[in-house]
Amino acid sequence: MNKKKFYKLRSIYLRKTNGWIEDKKNEMIINFDLQAIFKDGIYYSLIDGRTIGFLPYVKNIRKYVGNEPLQLSGTGVVAYRKNEEGKLSILLQHRTDNKKWGLPGGTIELGEDYKECAVNELAQETTYLADKSKLELFDVYAGPKHITRYPNGDIVFHTVVVFLIEEKYCEKLDVKLDRTETQHIEWFTLEEVGKIIENNKCFSNNIDILEDIIQKFTIQYETNPGK
């Protein structure tokens, strides 16, 4: 951040202690509880203007609680496309950790909003970069169908905020797929997704999400192809 601009902002805002305000002129949000300026996806200290770095949230907590259950919030992204006949396909990732098919997504990090999380996770796990403004909220999932024990023993109670995005609002990046989380990606028809669930090849946390997606898309698009 420009130092001259920073010190001008500091002189205006540093004495406030609680809440936040939006500075529309400078296109930023000042959060007084954190003593930070948020601009262009980055937090700057209101004390000295330096970028605020956060430790990886879950990894840091796990240092203290080990494999004990955690309630964590995150996102899932349903990227979809239609062919000339109006048939829909959705993008799934073949996960590295449990060798199951599932939706791209992940845990929200400190400082992110849910749409930013969705954009970041989709790009990291599939190399598709979504237009944040085109994300459509589908639903929020939690409860006994959304508990996962990972191969390392970590137990997570998930709260999953699910977004929809049409492929035409995504850019396919010319980069290699990160194999640490995703073995490969593939587009599946709704019928094929149903078979993946039926044959126990789906990440359990995603089963009821995908069942709802199949129902919604079948009614909204495939039985009404003009929509």
C-alpha cells in the first residue's frame, strides 16, 4: 500500500476501537477489532501498514487438539455446463486423500469470505477460475451426514456453503493440476453422477449435496430444456 495514503488513513481511523466502516472512496474496509485495512483481498495493519499474515487456520488448531473433532466451515462448488441437447454435466474431482469422487471445495481460511473461498478452492483443485460475481448460492449443509474422518485420523464436522457456477463464467487456467489434493477432474452427466453415488465411489460428505443437485437440475433444465 502507498505509504502516503496509508498514513493519511491511519490518522483518520487509528483512534477508533470497535466495529468496521466501509471507505467507498478508497474501496476498502477498515476493521477496528483487527486494527486492519482490507483492500484488494489483503489485510494491512492499521498500526504500521505491513501486510498481516495469518497462520493456516486448521493446521494451527490441530497442533493443540490433535485428531479431536472440529466444527469447520467451508465451501463446495458445483460447476456445470450444458450441451447442445440441453443435457447437463457437472465437474467432479477424484480426491487424492480417499480416492473418491467429490465436489471441489474446502475450508474457509482466516480473512476470506465464502465466495472468495469458493473461487480459491475451485481454482486450486480444478484449475478453473470462476467469476466471483457469477457464483449463485445453492444451499448450506451440516449435521450427521457431514462428518468426516480423514485418513490421518482427523475428525471434522462440516458446514458446507454450496455455490453454483456455469462453465462459461470460468476461465480454464493454463497450469498443471495440483496432485496433492486432486488426482484428476472429469465432467459427468447427472446419470453418471447417480451411478457414482450408487456404486459407493462418492465422498460421503457430498452424497446428499449431489442428490439435491441431480433433483434440482433434472427438474429445472432437463425436463424444461428451454430454461
